[in-house]
Amino acid sequence: MSNNKIEAGSVFPSIPVRSLNGAIDDIGMIKGNAEWKMVVVYRGQHCPLCTKYLNKLEGYLERLADIGIEVAAVSGDSKEQLEAHLEKLNVTVPVYYGLTVEQMQELGLYVSNPRSEQETDHPFPEPGLFVINADHQVQLVDISNGPFARPELEALTSGLEFIKNPDNNYPIRGTHKAA
């Protein structure tokens, strides 16, 4: 499997996915009044750690909105799987479905096959988190190959508050190119 990671500072690609009402949205595009966007990629409804993470994320949405960051979540699940998952989720963040394996690879995500039909019925993405700035560049990226390693939400939110403070003039990190 090819895994091309998204580079910090690069333009976030167009990734069309579906909302529950069937509309196709580009997951990286800002839909509200925010300046930035956070895209949380989760494994799917079969993952209890993803459910816990998304429910915990809900408690940070107000702080993120206060600094101009809109949040959305997406998985490779089907519409039916997302509907079943929403019964366990207590979130207001928009949650999308239908991320394809090709899109997962375009985002540089690790992709796993299910261990059994009881887990799920399709290849799924391992966790990823992208923060896209006002220039549509990847400001922050976190990609994991398993559900146990993800950004801690308090540290992430505090860090984004620091980055977004104009007094700090904080650049996109990790952009050094070897000569």
C-alpha cells in the first residue's frame, strides 16, 4: 500500500464526502463563519475509542469556535453505520460518512482491514486529524496507525489557542526542506 503523507503547509486536498441528508460536502471547506477548520478522521462506528474521543471532543467545540475553528468528523462507514453510531454519540459536530480508500490514501492515512465481519465490513482509516488554516494550508497534522495514539484534546486546544493568538506569530512547523 502506498501511503503519501500530507505535508505541513501544503494545500488540503478536495475530499468530497456525504452528510446524513445525502448532500456531498468537501470535508476541508469551511461551512460557517470560522477562519480555520479541524477535520477529525475516525475509524468508524465499530471503534469504542473513536466514540469516546468524539464525545470528549464535544466539550472543546466552544473553545475552538471562540478562536475561529470549525470542526467536522468523517469515517469510511456507510450511511447505515453512521446512523447506528449516532445512537452512541452525543455530538453536535457535523459527522460525515463514505470516505473511500483512495481518499484515505490521499490524506496519507493508515488503512486497516477488518479483523472479522463482526468488526466491520470494509477497509477503514486509522485516526487522523488535520487543522486547515485560512489559506487552506495544513497547519497541523496528526496521523496514527492505531486508535490508541491521538492528540490529547486539552493540549491540542491549548496549542491551537496559542497558534491562533496573533501576538505569538506562530508559523506552520515541520516545513524544512533539505538542500
